[in-house]
Amino acid sequence: MTQERTGTFSWNKDDWAGLSEMAEGFDEYRPPLSSALKGQRLELTCRVPGLPDSAHTLVHEFGDDEVTWTSQSPAGTKQGVAPYELFEMQPGLFFLHYQRVDEDHPVVVTMALDTVNGQATGTVGELGLEPNPHLARAQWFQGQLVGSGADDSGAHQPTTELIGHRIRYAYSSDDVYDHVYLNENLFTWLCGGGAELGVGDTDRCTYWKLREQTYLFCWLEKNLGVEGMVLIDLGAHRTVGIQFGLDQATGDLVNITMGAFAADFGRVPSVDEARPSPR
């Protein structure tokens, strides 16, 4: 058995492939865009989990290629028009992503939106904020579709169902990454093919369960400062997601949608299930 050479490993991010180079071609296996919400106006009553007095409304009016959005809270109203990308991963389960182009720093909105049960979960991702402007930040929000009858008792819940799994994601015919989900807060990623071959790291993450075998997974990279978010459908072995960050070499904004085929290699038992004991 031969082992592919990976070169000399370095923890220095400046020795890694640039984020722009790494992300090139990640749309090869991306699912098709959807126009299913064209002409619709969807209003969400939202809150930030764990943050009192965070109630706000978020309205989207979908056109051919642009979405008109309005966010209204006690602090005021913000609105704008932006190009958007929308994917329907299961009937009525959408993945929405757009950049708020009128902001004075990079801001994106990314969410899973379920029009069947009226629930939404997503983030407002930001770059360029002090004291570490190269690091991405992500503010979670959850909402219910007005008129759907949904309330926050049915909101998507954090999940531990992915913990212990090793899943291999093929983003293109060249780019392959493994994820190992370690615990509620950490996962390890390793590039097995592509520009970052042999590179890996462990970063903090968040998991939500959307439907059976369907999850929303988000991570923040401490090294490159990337926000990543992926909607994972293990039943269909498919994903759709985003990467949002600044190229470490050029400082250029990288804001892409991507997709992958997913192969689940099974689950390692928990410590309590397989605790080592003296012989």
C-alpha cells in the first residue's frame, strides 16, 4: 500500500495554500440553485439564543436574482438589496446565503429555512471587527415564519448526533476533506486531496438538528479566520455550504457557496460506552 506524500507540515498559516486558491473549484459538486421562493415575501420573528431582549423581525422579498431584506429591532431598522443564492436540499428545506453589500465591513447572512415547519436557524457573519479584524464572527439567530403557526417551542435544537462520526466530503474531483466530530464544541478537519493536501486543524464548532439525518454545522477557524457553515443531508449523502473569510496572502474577501458528496465512515463509541479499564 502506498501513501501519498503531503509535503512538510507547518502550523504557520502563511505556509498554507491561500484561501482563494484552496476554494477554487469548490462549486463543482455544488447543488443547483433554486428559484422556488421567487416572488415571495417571508417574514421571520427572530431571537438570538440565550440573549434576552433580542427579539427582532427579518423580512425577505425574493426577486429573480436579488433579495430585499429588512431587519427591524428596538435598536432601529436596517434594510438593503443584495444578490442571493438559494438551494432547496429537501422539499421545503432551503439554504440561503447573501452578503449585506451596503455595510462598511463584510457582513453575510446564512441560514437554513424550513417552510414546512416554519423554522429558521442561521448566522450573521462578520469580518473586519476589532480587536481581530481578520477573524470571522458569527451571531446566531433563530426565527419562525409569520403565518405558519410555528413558535419557538419547535425551534431547531442543538444536537450531539454527529459527535464521534468521521465523514469524508468531496467538494470536487480534486478537493477532499475529512471531518472528525470530537465533542459539542470541537471538530478536526484534514485535507486529503486538493491545494491543502495534508493540512489539518482543530476548531470550535456548533451543531443543530434540522430534520432526521439532516444537520446545520458551523465552524470558526482560529488560523485562517474563516466562518464555514454546511447543511448536511446524510440520507442523501449531500451537502451545501459557505466559506467566508479573508485570504491570508492578499487580504481579498473569499465568500463562496459550495457543495459536496458525503461518505460517513461510522461512529466511534463515546467514552462512557467504551471506557478503557484495567485488565
